Amino acid sequence: MAEPNYNEDSIRSLDWKEHIRLRPGMYIGKLGDGSAQDDGIYVLLKEIVDNSIDEFVMGSGRTIEITVSDQKVNVRDYGRGIPLGKVIDCVSKINTGGKYDSKAFQKSVGLNGVGTKAVNALSTNFVVQSYRDNKTKKVEFSKGEIVLDNAIIDTTQRNGTAITFYPDETIFRNYHYIPDFVESMIWNYVFLNAGLTINFNGQKYFSERGLYDLLHKHADVESVRYPIIHLVGSDIEIAMTHGQQYGEDYHSFVNGQHTTQGGTHQAAFREAVVKTIREFYKKEYDASDIRSSIIAAISVRVQEPVFESQTKTKLGSQNMGPDGPSVRTFINDFVKKELDDYLHKHSDVADALLKRILQSERERKDIAGIKKLANDRAKKASLHNKKLRDCKIHFNSTHDKRYETTLFITEGDSASGSITKSRDVDCQAVFSLKGKPLNCYELTKKVVYENEEFNLLQHALNIEDGLDGLHYNNIVIATDADVDGMHIRLLMMTFFLQFFPDLVRAGHVYILQTPLFRVRNKKETIYCYSDDERKKAIEKLGNKPEITRFKGLGEISPDEFGLFIGKDIRLDPVILKDQTIKNLLEYYMGKNTPDRQQHIIRNLRIEKDEVSEDEIKAEPVVDDEAENNLDVA
């Protein structure tokens, strides 16, 4: 039916800042609160730092200063500085920049002149100051509107640009920057720009050997099967080795952009490695045996790259440039020549690589029988899988809500019942555990197929053959905040780290925060996730409000539960720090060692609850201090 009042007044044009604020996802991907590595607040930071990196690439400024607090960002570079007469234009006019006609920037990421403008529009406070030839110009904005335009004055500061911004809390709800995510971003910048120094929150970051240093940092040096192979060419750099872990671990980059979802360059590299190794050993080894346990990094420079989204996490380009070869041919030719030459020159590496391939082949054949039986059982169970309440949209689709797809892993039927009744059936699924899962530390992957629960979970996630078909972007462990719940969390994290570490590395695994207290009076209800929040709520409501302390997820009504898994959901990401998976799991999940006993004794805390018994309607079992002290996430 036609719009009855469709006329000239129905048509309106948005200016640049209105459009960005109305459709922020078009420019920075998902919004989020900072609990995921690809949340918009990190994209904002990256857009600013990218400009400073471009100055370094141009030979101006070898140091970048970055300071990040919970909600404030400051970036200062020592490049050439924005031309003072164009400071306002460069941060507030779309399609304004200095890269369009420069050959030096043909292999840069940010060519469209949108990035800094998006940061400006999506910040409550945005300050840009340029220092150039002993003069400086400072302009302050709020949500893209100029609030202070200072005159050009003299300065003794070194040339460069300083930008400070506060992301808008009305767009990024309850956000805060997680230092581990920012630090990971900083390390990637220095690995990809050897010779660059970044000072982040007072700490210095620097790399001499590029992707070699990246792999040396991420790989378990004690368990790699051979020394890191480091190959450098024009517009391409590769580092690779094999470890002992399950799965494939890739770090891929295009023009300095971390392509977390891979793309044509990563697919070409995986294909080229298989082809080269088969030809070197003159045997058609299974591709999965060749790539099993690989740890690799690849960086390419592409002219006018095409990404599958504004956030540039997946390369879609088929060619290296308008007149260049295909990405596939370019990478295949480089790997074929350089890797083949390397293996011929280093027979010890070639022997170690062959042993790793043969080991993978034996392991694959060893579980082939049980794998087939387990998969047949899983297919039958999927038709009437009582453990899984699936959602309509999956992550491996093209749906707009694919990034919101979430699987809640719950303990028992009561908790899963509350979530099932209150979830968004479009993009939230529930998998119910029947009790405490098996401690799979030091077990082989055979147990994934022998254990029915693990096998059904693997099939629900669709990760048996890697992450390409992953059904859910967010895998959320949702257990009670008591001793049993903490134990189940650790057992589930052990399962993922032992057999599917790529899930954790890619930032897909989270812990659900649920409120410990409900504080209310007749007019208002406040849910509190810590004792500090409870105290503030009591202070706000005053006059002895009613306080309820939740014992477990099953006791929270479905109506209330819907409030905790909606737009205000609070998630703690499971972050894998520098320690190796093997050492981490051995310490926490291995045999009871004196070191672990001492750790528990040192961190044991007995606290007196300040809440009076007549205030509390449900007694606590335990708070989550124990898990926090483990420092796993």
C-alpha cells in the first residue's frame, strides 16, 4: 500500500555526521561494549592510528604515543602534521584526504577519507591538534559539530598530529577498552612496521624482524617442530612453522590491516603450502595432514584492495592491482619458489616437517573409525537433539544479524529453561550440559568423538573441519557463580583450548556475567554485578530498598533473564595471554602440584558479607572471586 503523504516533504538529505550516527555499523561494523576484539571502539582507535602509521611509512615519525583509559583515547604521532589550513576539512569532510593522488599511498588501507570522520561523528568529544613548522592549530568537536576553533599560534612542539576522543556512550553502551585487546593491536602494528616504536600507556613496543617476531611471540617455542621459516619478498612476507596443537593458526594481513576473517590471500597461502609440499616430497599427502598444527603469518601489499566490509576484516580482492597478477597466482609463485628453495637448503627442517605430516596422518587414520560412528550418531541426534535449542540465523550465513549469533552453553535444565524462554530465537541458541563435562586435559582428539556430549557440541558449533563453517559468532559459557559453576567453566575452557584453540584466539569464547544482586524499591529496580554496584544502588534508592541475592541462573525468572542477554548483555572474553596453552592447562587442570596449592593458599580470601540477613531474600553460595584469581580470561 502506498505511503498516503508521500511528497516533497518526505524526502530529506542527511549530512555526513547524521548519516554516520544513524548507520554507524556501515562504517565501523558492530558496536559492542568493548568485550569483543572487533567491537567498534577498537575500530575507532585503529582508524586514528592508521593515519599515524601512514606517516611512518612515508618516512616521517618513527614513534607513536598512545594512551588509552577505560573511555578516553589519545594518539600523538611525529609525522608531518596535517596542513594547518585543512585541519577541519580532514576530520569533518567526507572524501577529503591526502592519499588520492599519491603513488606512495596506493597500497594503503584507508583511501576513502571516511575513517577519521567516523571517529569524529561517533565521539562526544573529539579534539585534533596539528603541529607544523613551529605553528599549531587546535579544533574541538562534539558528535561531529565544531565547538571550539582555535586560531593558529606559535609552538615549540615537534611536527605531528595529536587526536583525543571519547566514544559516545549513547552509541557504545557501557563500553570500556580492554588493555589486552589494544596491546594485541599494538603488537601487530610493530610486527608489520619493523623499526617503528609505539609507546602504549608508558610501555615500549618494538620489532626488528617483523613476522618472525610475531610467530616467536605467539608460538610455543619449546614445542615447535622446526625453526621458524621466514620469507620476505616484494609486497609479501611470510613466517611459518608447525607445532603440537590441534587446528591451524593463521595471522594474516593486507596493507597493515589485520584480516581476522582471512580472505583470498589466506586461502591462496593455505593452497600454496599444500601444493609446494606435495611437489617437494613427491607425494599426494592429504591437505589436512600437511596443514594440521601449522602456525603461520602472511602479510601482502595490494593496490586498491577490496574488502568485504568497511571494517576490512576479510579481503575480497582477486588481483594484486588493476594491472597486477591474481592474488592466488602471486602468492602461489612466491611460496613455490621460496619455500621449495628453503626446504632444499635446510634438510633438517624438511625432515622435521615430514615427521609432523606423517604424525598427523597416523592420528587421522587412528580415529577414522570412531569418527565415522560418532558422526553418524551425531547426524541422527541432530534431528531430535534435546541438548540443542537452535536459532534461525547462523554465523556462516550472509544475514545482517550473523554477528549477533550466540550459543549459550548452560549447566542443567533449569538454567537452560530460563534462557530458552527469554532468548531471541532468531540469533540465540542454547546447548544444555547434563552435568560436569569430562576433564579432557592431555587426552587426544579421539575423546571428542568418544564422548557423546563433546561430539554433539562439536557438531552444534560446526567446527570439526575448522572455523570456516562456524555456526555462532559468540560462544558463551553460562554457569552459576558458585564453586560447581566455576569448575564447569574451567572444564569447558579446557575443552576449547585443548582441541579448538582457534576459537579462543579468534575471540569467539566468552563467560556470561549475570547479576549477583537485585536492588529495588516501588519505583525502580537495579541489577548489580558486583558488591560495589550493590552499594551504589542502595545509596541511589535509599530508604532501605529490598535486596535479593541470586543463588543460580535457574532461580532467575525468564522475564528477568531476558534483560541480561539482550542489548545490555555483559560478557567477559576468554583471552589467551602470552603463556602457552600447554603450560596454562598443565598448571590449572593437570595433577595437583605444590605450585598450584601455593597459588590457591595465596589467593584465598574470606570476606564478611556486609549485607544484613533481613535485606537479602536469597543467600549466596559463593561469588566469582575464585575464577578471577585464576586469570585465565
